[in-house]
Amino acid sequence: MEQFTRIILLFVSTVLVNNFVLIRFLGICPFLGISKQVETAFSMGLATTFVMTLTGAATWLINTFILEALQLPFLQYVSFIMVIASLVQFVEMFIKKTSPVLYKALGIYLPLITTNCAILGLALLIPLNGYNFIESIVFGFSAGVGFTLAIVLLAGLRETLEFGDVPEVLKGVPITLILAGIMAMAFMGFSGLISI
Amino acid sequence: MQLWNDFKNGLWQENPIFRLVIGLCPTLAVTNTAINGLAMGLATSFVLLASEIVISTIKKLIPNDVRIPSYILIIATFVTFVDYFLKAFFPAVAVSLSLFVPLIVVNCLILGRQEAFASKNPVHRSIADALGMGLGFTWVLVLLSIVRELLGMGAVFGFQVLGDWYQPMIIMILPAGAFISLGILVGIMNYIARKGVRK
Amino acid sequence: MRKLLITLTVLGLISAFALAFVYQWTMPKILQHQEVGKKDAILTVLPESEQYQEVRKGDLTFYEGNKNGEVAMVASGGGFQGQIEVMIGFNPAAGKVYSIKVLNHQETPGLGAYITGGKFESNFVDKPFGEYKVVKRPVKSAHEVEAIAGATISSEKVAEIVEKAIKEIREVYGGEI
């Protein structure tokens, strides 16, 4: 029961209180780059969540059974990024074979996920926070949900803003950054909600 | 002359942050004090320079279809080096940059330059490109962090410059302030760039 | 596929070899920094001791100073955002806290982050054991702690960590409230 409460708390705190994008600044590139339309933003969020959940599991296994067992901490970054790159490749092949529809929706975003710093950030946070196997998976999944939430919200705002009267020099990146700033302010309201 | 152009390119015309809008995670996350901004800029520049030298030297040995994973591996190696180096010789800097040192690995700026420049050009031009891009990245980071530190804490590089009368805008050193100040800065740069064109 | 494996294996081996060398070179320095940092913190919170000894009792580690029966320990707990880690110096016989030093924290910069840097920490200088009340004005009694403006929660969390540490120290070394 206690374990269960911990997991719920971990989920809420990762999605809202320590939102990867708006509070930890991870995954800004896709957040700004692929948030023009709600639909594509959602697909991107879905693909990222999928990879993040797998990354959570994979990095915990590698860190525990290879890096710590053989005392090779200096290979952490190299091995994590290689795992992520191969995981993304694997997911791409898997989806291509099993579900062409999903592949069509996510296909072009998948290769981009490798260089999404939210994924590597997630991998590095797992040994840092000392999560166990189950917690690592939950952490990966909820980080993905938090990412999806942020990117879909921003895309919604940007769609509306299409009809707004934005000063010429602020069009594009600047106004998107300012919008993200206002969203971050709103998310600050969650800080201190849970502390673990 | 060509070298000078390669170098100059990153400073303004193709400035990684203002013009190409890449590498934003560290730009936003570590620019709450000027020292952090400078350290991050230099660390990134070092990794960029080292990997451009290595990759433009051995580009013929790497088969074309496996180049991206190979580049990432080389970059990750240099990043690990920087991380241990900072921890050993500048522990205070290492603590305040924390997670964002390893995240240099996935800074799109670095991989992007390997793909767009180092893999196609000789070593000496790659060095010029890396220095230009690195400096272009660093000056924007320092500018942004000076603005944020000044408004958020009334200080620059840790020295209190504004007196007690100044009520610090704490929001500027929090995440929200990072987004907003970078947004306004990019807007100002757009304005300047546009004026230049009109002339 | 074979090309991929060969290239990555060769590069990986070179990288691992180079990094092993870097690791060997920097690790002693990194460990030394950590050691010096810990030593400084212990001697700051123990006013008279010049040396200390590490003692393990049960699950807890204490640092016993060489003068006056001074004892220091590291206590931690959840803060406003992440974990807060504090070094605390005690005199169990006199039933008081000498002083505290915040070692690690992830509190909001410009607000909660002021738990480090002296002014807030000085609240706990020569503090008698007991339960503390965090107040938003200058303190009037010995069991009060003045909160940082705008960061009451961070201030309360630190006070709670100190209270918890007092409980632990009293179980081992005694000391009256």
C-alpha cells in the first residue's frame, strides 16, 4: 500500500510539480519545434511517452547490472545515449512492422526523439534519484505524460494565436517563448504541492 | 578570408540561438547567473571544437550510413571528459550546472554542426566553424544570463551592482522568466536584423 | 548491420579506453573535494574541536569532536522542491544545537535558496533542544525561528529536519530539553 502511494505521488509530482518541459527545461527543442498543431503535437507526445517508458526500464537495467556491477561509472553517458539511439531505432522498426497506421502518424518524429534531451535527462535522473525498477518505469511514463501535456497545451495556444494580432518582430519563436513563459508561471502554482 | 567567413558565420548570420534556434535547453536552464552562462558556453564550445576536429579528421573512415551513431558516441566521450574535468577542477561550477553538463551530448547544435559542416569540410575550416559557433553560442548565453541575474538579483557575475532600493524581480531567475526574457531578446534581435536589411 | 557493429565497437573501445584514463586521473581529486567539503562543514558546526572521529551507531553516522563532547551529524528531509541536507553540530550535555550548515538543497533561487548563506542558518546558533516555532517576525523566545520572507515552507522544513536530528541525537547521547 505504501509502495502504491509512493507511485501515485511520483506520478503527480513528475507530471505537474516538476514538469520536465516547463520546470526542468528538458525537451525544449521539440516543444517549440513541433507545437504548431494540436494533432501533430499529440502524436509527438505519444511517441515520446512510449520511448521514455522503455528508456526508464532499459537504463535502470543497464545502470544496475552493467555499470554498477562492473564499476564503470565513466561509461554512463556513452552507454545511455547508445541505448536510447538503439531503442528509438528498434521502436521505429517495430511500429513499421506491426502498425502501419501508427507508423504513418509517428514515423517522421521518431528519429528526432534520439536528440530530445528530455530522454537523456530522464535516463540520468534515474540513478541520481535512486529509483527502483518499478519506479523507473513509472517515472519514465509520467515524464512522457508531462511532456505530452505541455506540448499539447502550447499547441492549443498557438493555434488560437494564429488569429491574434502579434507584432511583426515577435512572430514565430519569440511569441512562442513568451507563451511558454506564461505557462511556466501557471505551473509554478503546483510547486511545493508534494515533496518526496 | 574563407576561414574568417566560416568563423564569422556563427557569431551573427547563423547564430545558433537567435537564427537557428537550436540548443535551447541549456540556454534556458543554466542562465540564471552570469557565471553559469559563461561556464556552460565554454563547456559546450570545447565539446564542439574537439568533436569537429576529430570528426573532420576521421570522416573518411566512418561509413556513411552509420555516421550519426558514431558522431553521438564521439560527442558523448568528450562530454564525459568535460564532466569529470569540471568536477575535479571547478567543483562549484559542476554543482550548479549539474545535469546540464551531460546533456551537452544531445545539444542539437553539436550534432547539427558535425552533420552540416565537419563531415564535409577539412580540419582547418572545421576549427574556424567550431570557434565561431561556440563563441556565438557563448555570447548569447552570457548576455541572457547577465540580463536575468541583473533583473532577478540585482547582481552581475555575483557582484551586487544595484543597491538596496532595487526590489529584485525574482521571477527572472525562475523558469518562467527564462522563457520570457529569451522571447523578448529574440524579438529584439529580429528587430535589429530587420533594420539592417532595410538599410 | 556488420559495418554498424564494427564501427561502433572500434569507436566504443577507443572511447572506453580514453575515459578510463580520464577517470583514473580525475577521481582522486573529486574524492578529495568531497572529503574537504565534509571536513569543513563538520568543523564549522563544532566551535571548539579541531579534529573529529567518525562513529557509526546503529543506522546513523556521527562525527565526534575532540573537545567538550561536541557531536555533529548530517540530517536530511524533503524541502519545498527536493531534498535538503544539513550538517548540524550539537552539545548533548548542554542540551543545545551549536549551529547548522545547509549542504545541499534544490529550493527556489532567490527565495528558499536563502536557507544557505548564513542569515537563516544563524537562527540555529546556540539553540536549546526542543520543538521550534517558525515565525514571520524577529524572534522573541529561544524556541522561535525567523522565517525567510516569501519562503516560509522552506524555513519550516529546515526546522523540522533539525527537530528530527535532535530526537536522534538524544536517543544515542542523551541530553535534556
